[in-house]
Amino acid sequence: MSIFLAQLLTGLAYGMLYFMIAAGLTIILGVMNVVNLAHGTLFMLGAYIVFTFISDELNFWIALLISVLLTAVLGIILEKLLIKHVYGKELEQVLLTFGLSFIIADVVKWIWGTEMQTLPVPALLDASLSIGEMVFPLYRLFVVFIGCLLALLLWYLESKTRIGAIIRAGVDDRAMVGALGINVGLVFTGVFAFGAALAGLSGALGGPLIGMYTGMDNEILVTSLIVVVIGGLGSWKGSFISAILVGVIETFGKVWFPSLSMLIVFLIMMVVLIIRPQGLFGREVA
Amino acid sequence: MSLLKVENISKSFKTLQVLYNVSLEVKPGERHVIIGPNGAGKTTLFNCITNLLPIDSGSIYLDGKEISKLSPHHLVHLGMSRTFQKNNLFGDLTVEENLHLALVAKKSYRYNIFSPLASRSDIKKETNRILDQWEISSRRHIKVKNLSYGEQRLLEVLLAMASNPKILLLDEPTSGMSPAETAQTSEMIQKLPRSIALVVIEHDMEVVFAIADRITVLHHGEVILSGSPEEVRNNEMVKEIYFGGGAKQHA
Amino acid sequence: MKKIFIYTVLLILLVLAMPLVLSDFGINLATEIYIMSIFAMSLGLIMGYAGMVSLGHAGFFGIGAYTVAVIGQYVSNSYLLLLISVVISGLTALITGVVFIRTSKFYFLMITLAFGQLLYVLFWQLKPWTGGADGMSVSAILNLGFGEILSPNAFYYVMGVAFIIAYILLRLFVESPAGKITKGIMENEARMSALGYNVRVYKLLAYTLSGALAGFAGSLYSYFNVFVSPDLSSWTFSGQVMVMVIIGGVGTLFGPAIGASVFICLQNFISTYTERWPMIMGAILVILVLIGKGGIIHWLRYFKDIIFLRKQTDEGAPQNQVKKEEVVN
């Protein structure tokens, strides 16, 4: 029983990481109609930036903050310089973000090498919570907490603020947002930077859990794409549910069928698509 | 016996109800015109009949067969064809190639993956016949996007007729046309053979009364009247909705 | 049609004549280019003629490659083995395609990416059969009935012929009724449906043919490279093939082959000077996107038009002269 609960917590922690990265992906997709194939490399970059600053004896939390800020700034630069030229052009988007993912991944390889690295769990959270005979690593609980906080924040932003109203309008009707006299360019830059920051944040938080290694960007990209597909295009709520689903199933899958965990997740996606081609919470497309 | 029978269909988008219990009957060869102010649900009605949009309730019969669940392409093979309000053609293909695409739909070799379409003589013959009949042979090699708007509207109808339908739904065939083009199109519609029943959405009252055998008036998603042109012309309610407001159209 | 016939003959002559001027290294490179061209053309078919942008096409390539590697341990007849590869990859495309093609374009992109990556992980994890991350060497030897094919020149001609056959088959498909209809569906799906076509059948047909052809390319690669690894199905490989298609020219049959040639030559050339090929490739992509539309084949056509001062095929402004006399009435 205690092992089961510990696994469940691990699954939830992974699910929350997936949610953080998928939320960025799906918001960018929903608002800007851009599939950002470089999103996985931003995640990787987030983890490595923290790694560098911690190596300089910096506090984990400050390093995390720097990582989030840097990825957000990178997001702004990428959007202003490159992404804005390819709105509405699907093939160009794919080509551009694919190229970017190659560049960023190669830069990471260049700077940090190909050796596998891990981030230490921050001292404050390097402990376990014991309830009876059950032991829960505090850091995982913390990641789950942050994930829930993010969901709460997104809910608040979406339903209670002007910016949320603008973005919702943008998802439903692009032309209208422009007609309202809102600076669409600014909104898009902000959304892209926000998504990039989320990728950076999840990378920083994920470092102590999954470590850093070559190819992690691809793994995380594929998993988060699956999360987005299951949840429904542009719906962060859908991503929240499906991220938890994928995280938990993947974790248990790794225990029970070590070599087929990916297959299980993929099959779940297929089943969802057969029943609901637009994803669990996706808008119906006429 | 009616050819097309629409029985009490309803359709809503989320909270917005667009069609309430709409019923309609079309006899073979009949010219049935649907009129109504903008937003009355006319195009939605067409989309529901051709199952581009699934209906919420009600039933639709073609030749006595319930068709509301059949896919759009299936309906074409049962003899129902349609045009679209906005031109919906293959702009980068020539007039001839557009017709080819439309004509192959009924051929048994439409799934053939080896022998060139260009070498099929039956398609060529039928294309020539249509081009000659409508006197547009000289335009055959022009890319469709370079045709005039009126020519595109004509081609739109010709594509829909290529499957040799029993019933043809025309969605605002004269929309966006100059008065001259409108007159031309009205005449073209009148020239269509009586073997085809027509259901036409139309705004131009001159065209409506020139072609209609029967008129159905749709208002806020409801049928408020279905009758002969005379009945519609003299109906107080229709006058109120249609002719009472600013527009000074007359028959 | 006549023009296409002339091009095809020229292509055959080119393939036959190339070994006369190429070094051994060049012959090997050309052989690889033929295989990659088949692969790129298979993706180019669904991208340019069916409007389906897949980022998981390497999945089929991997299926073909691993089929030869794994089943080739028990089956020695090359024809049979190639047939099995094509059938398995085609069937996989058919089955997954039924689900994939129901989705919208962004979904299709993401789902195919996940599909390719799934195969990548499977080849990785099914270690007892596939050798896992280390890959496996291919024991099957290509023999088409006139001796074992081992020398670079022999490989060159076999792959060259395979390339020409693939090109001709694709050309036939594109000109066939089904091919024209598929293209029509790409341009305007709703209209084709309203004309009476079952659009899903055509999309599925194109996807299946494309998957089978990619599998065929993979199985040829397996014979050629005598070694296979999970990377053959990774999404970055899928992405690279897509890059070949796009830089060659989407919407043409031969463009992807040109793209494959340029890509592989560049890759080989740059890799001899620096390890930073991925970064350079990324930069090239970004620059390509920023400088504008179209692939190499579009540029070639453009230059040809300038050089030969060709008259534009479309007649200028729209003319409105149809049945003018009726307007008078």
C-alpha cells in the first residue's frame, strides 16, 4: 500500500511537470496557432541554467528564478525576431521551430557536454514526510503543490482578469481582438514569453527529479505533445487532467511493464482520439 | 410524393438556437425558393440538409429514404447536390480540370491509382458537352481564379450539376453580382432542365419571383409561411418582415 | 505527359551515366541519396498532394529497416523480404491512418510525431529482438536473382533503379483519377465532399501508399547500411526528411529528391569540417524561412522562366465576355 501511494505521488509529480510544460505549449497553440517544436529544448535549457548557477554556489531558488527569467527573455527575443514572421504559415513554423530546436540543443551540448547530470534537491526540501509507515519525499509534494498553484493562477488569469478575457477572445476570434484596439503583437509576445518561462520553470523543477541528459528535450516534447493532444487543443484545463493521467499511468507503467510504458501512453492517446478526435476538452471543429 | 421532405428539424449552436422545427417539402422538378432576412438560418438549413452540420432533432427524407445521418458524399450519389454561397472552386485548376474533378465522382474508376485521368475519353466528351452547352468553350484553359465573378458562379453550378442530380440546392446564386450578372444568372437558372428540382436561397426578389413555383419564408429559424408566390406576395406578415422594413424591393 | 516522359528518360540516362564520373566516395553518396530521395518523395506525396504534414514518417522507414534486419535472419529471398517490409509498413500506415486522418492539421502533426517517437522507443526497448540502443547489424544480403549485391557499383545501380521505379509509380499515382482527386481534397475538402467523394478514403489511400513507400526506402537502407539503430525512427530524422521535402519544394514530385540530394551533400560536406552540423543546419533552416517561400525546384523554375522568357501560362486579367448578348435583354 505504501509503495502504491509513493508511486502515485511520483506519478503526480511527473504529471505536474508535464502540465507545466504542456500548458505553455497548448496556450501558445491556442492563442497563436503555433506548434513550438523547440519547446522541449527550452525545458532542457531551463534545467541546465539552474545547473550552472548552482555550480557557482548559488541558492537553488535564486537559480530557479534566473532560469525562468532567462527563458522568458529568450522567448521574447525568439518571438520578436523570428516567430512573428511565420504566423499563419504552418510549414514555415515547423521548419523554423525545428531549426531552433536543433540550434538550442546543439548549444546545450556545446556548453554543457553530453554527460548525464543531475540537480541536487534543494536543501529546504531534502526531507521526507512520514505519515504512519508511509514516506513521501517532500520535493515531490512541493512539485505537485506548484503544479496546482499554476492551475489556480491560470484559472484566475483566464476568468478574472482583462488579459484572460483578451486571450479567450483571441482563441475564439482573432480578428475581433484586433478590432477591439488591443495590441495583438504585444499579446502574442507576452504569451510566447509566458510559455517559454513555463518550459524553463518545469525544466528547473524537473532537474532534481529526472536529471539532464542528451535526448531529454525530445522525450519531454513528445510527452507534452501527447498531453496536449489528449487534453484538447488550446485547453489548459484539458492539459491539467491529461497531464496527471499521463504522469500517473506512465509511472505505474514503468513499474509493471518497464519496456512498454510509452506504448501504453500512446495507446491511451489513440483511444481518446477514436472516441473524441478533438481531445477530451477540445473545441468542436465544424 | 415529395422528392425531399424535411420534417421538424432543429439545430442549435451551444445556446443559440438557429432552426426551430423547420419543415419543407419539395416535389420532383419543383423550383422552391427560400427567402428570409439575414440570420434567418437559410444557409444553416442547407448545411443541415446536406449533413455538413448534424441536426439535433427531426428527420430528412430523400425519395422516402431517411438521409439525415448519411455523409455529404453519400447524398451526392443519392442524387442531391449543392452549391455554396461563397465561390468554392479549385482556383489553381483550369475550368476544364474543375469539370473533370466533378465528373469523375460518378465513375467506377474514381479509385484507380495507375492510369492517367487525362486519357479518359468519356470525361473529355462530357466536359466538351457541358462547355458547349453553356457556351464557355473558349474559357476552358483559363485558371478558375482568373475568371470573372459571374463566370465562377456559373461554374459553381455546373460542378454541382456534374453528378446529374435529381435535386440541386443553390445557396444564393446571385450574391455579390452586378445587376447584369444577376439577370444572366436568373436566366440560367430558368434554363435548367425540369428533370432537376431546385431549392434556391435568394435575396433578390426579382429573381425569386422569376423562378419560384413555391416559396418558403424563414424568419428567426422558423418557417412562417410556405406557399405559392401569390400567397407570399399577399401575406401581411411577410410584407411586415420583408417589405415593410427599409428595403424597397418589389416584384 | 510528353514532357514528363522526356524528363523520365533524361533521369534514367543521368542515373546510368553518373558512375562514369564519380569516385567511390561519390558513388556511395549517390546511393544514399537515391534511398533518401525515395523516402523524401514518399513524404512529399502526402505533404504536397494530400496536405498532410507528418513529423513521424521515419517511423515507417524504421519499420522497413528493422523488418529486413530482424526477419532477414530467417528469410533470405530479397524480393520476399522487401515485400514483407512494404506490406508491414503499409498496413501500419493503414491502421494508424484510420485514426490520424480524422484529426485536424495541428493534431496530425503532433500525433504523427508521437507515433514516430513511439517506434523509436519500441526499437530501443525491445532489446532482445532489436539490440536496443546499440542497434543491430543486418545479416541479410541483397540478391535480386543475378548474384549477391556487395560492391558499391552494384548497390548504386540497384538503388538507382529503385529510385526510378518509385518515381514512375508516384508519377502514375499523381496523374491517376485517385491522385487528382486527392489533390483536389487538399485544395478544398468540403467541396470535394459536396461533389460526392469520400474524402477519408482518399486521404487514407495516400497515407498508406506513402507509408509503404517509406518502408520500402527503409528496407533498402537496411541492405545498404548493413546496420540499423533506433535513430532511424526518431522524430529528428522525420524532421530532417521534412526539411528535405521543404527545401526541395513542396507540391512537386521531384522536388523532395532534389532536397534530399542537397541536404545529404551539405551534411557530408559540413560534417567533415565541424562537429557543429546540427547548429549549422538549424541556422540554415531559420535563414531559409526568413528569406522566403518555395523550395529549390521553385527557384529553378523561376530562373528557367527568366532565361527562356516564357510567357506566363495564365492569361492576364479576368475577362467577362461570356454570353454578353444575354445581358442586353
